[in-house]
Amino acid sequence: MSEQLLTNISKALDDKKGQQIDVIDVRNKCSFADDIIIVTGTSSRHVKSLAMEVSMLSKKQGFIPLGVEGMDAGEWVLIDLGDTIVHVMQAKIREFYQLEKLWTVDAEA
């Protein structure tokens, strides 16, 4: 995935009032993705709106999502863009799972 698409997704999430947008490079930590984007939405409607924005933007740029999970409930939506995985979560879900800690653990610690 291009750095330009990562930048565009981050900007779109910010424009749509997504909170705590984190882009994590996981190239050296897993084999299924290069980058993970995590963003917080304020409600189920906001989470769904953010997820739809990412899906539409990626399609416009030629990256068709391989899968979108969780859109019905709107608590945690995962968008699989191949090399990039986008997690759009409500604050309580993000706090509970703490994905940032999982992916930012120092390998030597």
C-alpha cells in the first residue's frame, strides 16, 4: 500500500473527527500486514461513518477492501486492505483491548 493512501486515510479520519489516530508500522512484527491504523469513534454511528469513509476512499484509490467486519454493531469495525488493517473502535472497546500495546512492545524487552 502506498504511503500516499496511508496519509489520505489518516487525513480523512481526522477530517471526520476520528480521535487518537495511530498508524503503526508492523512490517517487522507480523507477516499479514505492513501497517495498522487504529482510530476511535465517539458512538456506533460515528464508528460506522469512519469505517465507510475509509472503505470509500480506498476504493477510489484502487484498493478494494478484502473484508469489512463489525459494521452491524458499530463498536469495532475492522477493514482489511491487504497490507493495511484499519481498526475503528469506540473508546471503551479500544481501552479494553489496547491494541497499541500489543503492536508497540519492544522485541528486546
